[in-house]
Amino acid sequence: MPVDDLNDPLGAEPVPPASARASAMAKILALALAAGGTGLLGWRVATHVPQPLIAEIQHPKPPAPIVVAAAPVPPPNAEATGSIAGPRQTGQQVEAISGVRVVRQGDNAPPGALIIKVPQRLGVQLTPAPDRRLIEKSPEGLLPRIAADGSRASEVYARPLITTGKLPAGAPRLAILVGGLGLNSAITQTAVRQLPGEISLGFAPYGADLQQQVNQARSEGHEVLLQAPMEPFDYPRNNPGVHTLLTTNSAAHTLEDLHWLMSRFTGYIGIENFLGAKFTADSSALRAVLGEVESRGLLYADDGTSPQSLARDLANSSNMSFSRADVVIDADQDPAAISAALQQLETLARLKGSAIGTASALPESIRKIDIFAKSLKREGIALVPLSALAIRGPKLDADNR
């Protein structure tokens, strides 16, 4: 199935940050430039990247896993797979993307030996993307849609919720969403490989090799979200980037910008705001976006940075899947403050039964979250993907978050 070429995205020059979240993104951009990038204006979006090829391998079974909710995996479809196919990858590239390491003769192996080493987290595999049922062609590129059979990207592309007998029934649940991925390849690689697969990842719509990086994140078990830049109160001095959703634009113009953002890559379960204190406080502008998000089978995640956001009320009235962060983990980027915020998140999970935290992909945030996340099981708390805590429709009325 042929695919429309995507427009080369532009970017925005770094501007002085006006909020903690803007400061975090500015640091990520600075790291990207320090890594040898040419800046957002010199980046191109990679859209035609082949899916990783993983051989069928018998994995050692984890101790008595119980799949509570998992999206059905459709049969392979040559047309859908071929729609994003690109140049054939080398064996080394496939190994790097999939995490599967093949040890051939001469690599300290007996003559004729072929040993395949598979990371344990590959035991949880997400539904391949794109699923042909869930995409439509547009002038901007591939956009998500609800399938004829009612299947939604928010469910099909989500990480399955898995519990084990090591946690008691009714154990508190905790989800973490780390955003700002895709801007700096080194930081993205660190987050994808180091953080547990249960942690959800948010990708910015700007940067090189986006689809390849998203594919790798999903192959490591992370469900992903698209971060949509939205107007802050101090725009344009604080400019999130091209195609930022603005309150001054018409609804038609806003949807055109949203479609451009949505077409940057496939396989995401929903939309998360990036900045947007002004936009999310404007009921008319935000209602148009949430309506489009819902109509395309996606969930909406509010990052919790703006107390003036109307997202909860509007999501409730539209019967859409929604989540809002309880704690912004690195609003204060001091290491001690990050540790305190993580402790607050754990306390809230125990008090309420569940809690959601958001953070930016900064090295110290990643390091602290990794240590924290790996300690939760022994603390009797279940680390779950964000999709497991998304609430739909009238249930929001009973939610105390």
C-alpha cells in the first residue's frame, strides 16, 4: 500500500524557559545539540523505517504471570507492513533495534554454534505497528483511526497489564510517563533500554529517526504517547515548536496542526500535552482537540503541570479515555527534590490505590526513576503502564485525583 511522503518538519530555536517543564525541555534540546545535532531546523523526520525482525524463539517463562488485559494481536498483514518498508537492514542493525544478540561461530562459541541471547523483557511483546485497521492516509501522512470492528489504538498498542503472585491482590498501582524522548538519541537510548518496560514514554514530534526510535521503544516493551505542543501563557516568547496548537487559531487550523503532529510516527496510544497552560484552560480550543483525539481511538494524558487545565472536565463530558498526573516528578530538577517527589508518588499510591507521575527525559530524572521503579515490587506496589490507569467517561466523576 503506497504511503504519502511526509513534509520535512521544522523546529524552533531554543528560547528562555518560562516554566519548570519548559526548562526541562530546553535542557534536553541543549543535550541534543551537544551530541552533535544541527538543531531542530536541520533535522528530518524518519517515516519509512522497517519494523524490527525478531525470530520466533522459546522464551523462559516468568513465574506464573497472569495477563489481566491484553490487546489482541492481528495476523501479519503484508500490505500494512509494506506500507512503511524501507531499505533492508543489516543483521547488526536488526540486533541493535530488537535487543536480540546473535553469537556466531568465532564469538567464543563452539564450532558451528549459533546462540541467540534474548533480553527477558522481550517476553512482553506489544502489537506491531502500524496495524492496517487503525490507520488512514492523509496529505500529512498516516493518521490513527478507530477500526471498523471498534478496535482502538489506545487498547491495541497498549502494553498488556501483567501481575504476578509476588504481589498481593489489590496491591497499589503506580504509573510513570517520561516525556521528551526523540530529541536526543543518546538520552532516548538510555531511557528505552534502562527504564523498566512498564514505564510509558512520550515522544516529541520533532527529531530524526522518530519512527525507528519509537519502534525500538515498543520492542523493549514501552507503550508510547505523542507529545503535542500547546500554547503556554507566555507564547511566543516561550515557543514549543512548529505546529503548536494555539487558542487564536480556528478549529479547522487547529485540526490541521494536530494532524501534522499525529502523522509524525505510528504506534502511540494517545496524546500528552507539552506545555499548554493557556491552551488547556481554553474550553473551546481544548474541546476541539479532545473531540478529535477521542474520534481517532486515542486516550488523552494531562501531564499535571497546569492547575487551570480543563482537560478532566471536558474528557468526562466526552466519554473519552483520560489520565492526569498526580505528581510532576522533576518540577524541581534538584536530585533531592526528585527523590522527594517519587516518595510522594509512592505515598499517594498507597493512600488512593493508584497514582500517576510524569517527568522529562533528563539524565538525573531517568537515573532516579530507574532506581525507584525497580524497588516498587519489594515495597508491595505494582508498576503498571499508564494505559492501565486511564479512566473512561463517567468514572471520572468518582475519581478523587
